[in-house]
Amino acid sequence: MINSAYIHIPFCHHICHYCDFNKFFFQGQPVDEYLDALKKEMELSLEADPTQRLQTVFVGGGTPTALNEKQLGQLCLNIEETLPFSEGEYTFEANPGDLTLEKLKLLKSFGVNRLSYGVQSFNDELLKKIGRSHQAKDVYHSIDNAQKAGFENISIDLIYSLPGQTMGDFEATIDEALQFQLPHYSGYSLIVEPKTVFYNLMQKGKLNLPTEDAEAGMYELLMEKMDQHGLKQYEISNFSKSGYESRHNLVYWNNEEYYGFGAGAHSYVNGWRKANFGPLKKYMGPILEGNLPFIEEHLVSDAERMEEEIFLGLRKVEGVSLSKFEQKYGQKLLDVFKTPIEEMLEKQMLEVNASHLRLTKKGRFLGNEVFQAFLGVI
């Protein structure tokens, strides 16, 4: 059964220098037509693969909160009228400064109960350097407004290993973020992706990134600070108070199925992984003709499913459940992946107990190396 839906709003007022998500400058875009197409896609998808009841909805981007109040209301109404979702975790991604008190009250009235703010840093100079449009003061204003509107489940995203960032600067950012005493925080290391401003600068030798050792030090600091403030690390990059883990993101890490709606969105339904067209016209064209806008469809083999179970599940601090793996695939995890597990146990990057296979603390620093060891084994 499909319990979750991701909805992609690909519009932004500013494009960040590190972002490689499917996104477009807001100005001059067919936003209203896109919202209509999005509703139609949801209807067509549910006709093809009906589900009884969703438990999580996540609206991401782009910048969903870049929509004006009327458009935001229309989006929420479309979701309410189309998706079989009445209670559960309902998240909107937001940029500090985008959400007025009126917009926040509107989201609250439609049942949105979780906000995820892309803060990234509290250093205004760094924010400007990475192409963010907000300043640190906007974060205070945004969170204050969110709490006034009745939101309690609020998350902040931070990025470390930014160009020119020092350990002291990142520590100051963590300390400032923790002052809000929020129930959830995420901290991601910068990844320089192709087709981004940062990638072009890197190719020209003009991107001054911290060393690998400095990056590891920042991650270590992040884990220590979160632990000191009673925030439990439940995934490589995510920390929360008990009961505030992102239920939607756990769907991905548990290798469960989900709908993906919108331009460039990905879905995993009935064993098929599918990707939508990214360009707006190519996305909207098939929908206007009553067809789903897939550019790519792939039936996931049993071997691929087992590999995905490992490298997604190992992202969780608790790791991969041995009994659930056997229940799902009819084989013992420790037998299927005997060689890479033994190799990683020897390198002290994995550990196994009576119930789970999981990364050691050392393994969390070198997660990608561990995950790659499981690819192509079966």
C-alpha cells in the first residue's frame, strides 16, 4: 500500500548556487496552469494506482512558498480535493522570509502541520556567497510567525563545508540554530553538483572549499552539539526530539513506495520507479491529453530492491532490520550480502547485533564507501 506523496513546486524567486533540483525563475512562468496540471496528474495517478489512505504528504521544490497567497490556497485546495489524506504528517518546505503570517495561517487552515525551513547558515556573508536571498534576521521573523500561527513541528536545514566556511563559523551557526529549541534539525555537507554555479566555479579553480578533514570535523561537531541538546540522530543527516522524526523521509529510507507528483518528480509505485518530465511544457503536455508525464519507467528487480534496502536503510542510525529483510525477501540479509558485510565489519564501518545491521560512527563519516560495497553483489 502507498502511504505517502511528494509534490514538487519548481518555482523560485532566486536560484541558489549549489542547487541542482528541477526549478525555474518564478517571473513569467505559467504557475496557475502548472497547478491545474498538477491536480490532473494526481487524479490520473490515483485512477491508475488507487490507494486507501495517505499518511504523509510533503510539498517541496523549488520553493513552494514562492507562490502568492491565492496560488498557495489553490494548491492546498487541490491537494485536499484530490488526495486521500485527512490526517498525518503534512509538510511544506519554506524559505525564511517567504511565508507571511497570512500565508502561514492559510497553510494551517488546510491542515499543514510541519514546516521545513532552508536556513543553511546564520552568517549573512556566507548566505550571500551561496546565493540565498534571506538574511539571519529573516529566520527569527519566520519562526516567530510560524509559532504565532500555531506551528510546533518546525525543522531547520543547515549546510556545512561551504566555500570559505571555518569551523568557528559553523559552530556559531549550530549554536544559533539550537537557540530556537526546535524539535528537528537537518545538517548536510555541501555536494557540488553539475549544472550549478558552484560546479562552474570549481571547474575554473575558483571555489575555495574546506578540506575533507575540516568537513569531517564539522560533521563531528554537528553530531556532538545535537546530542548535547537532547536531539537524537536517527539518520546520517537528521536529528530530532523523540516522536518528531520525519515520517515522510523515513518512507524513503525504509524503501517503501510513494507517489511523486509534479515536474521532475520521482515516484515508486507497484514495483516501478518512474520519473516525470522536468521542463514545464513537456510535463504539462501529456497531462492535457489525459496521459501521465513519465519520461522514464523502470521495473525494479528483486536484486535491485535488496540493494536499495541496504543503502537506504543504512542511512538510518538504527540500520536495517534483519527480520524485516527476511520477511520482505525470503532470504537472510547476512547470507545475501556476506562478502561486503564481512569486508565492512573488518574495516569497522559496520556492526551487527541481534536485530540490525548498521553503520558504526566511523561508517557514518564514510557512508558512500559502505553503500557502494553492496552494489552489483547479487
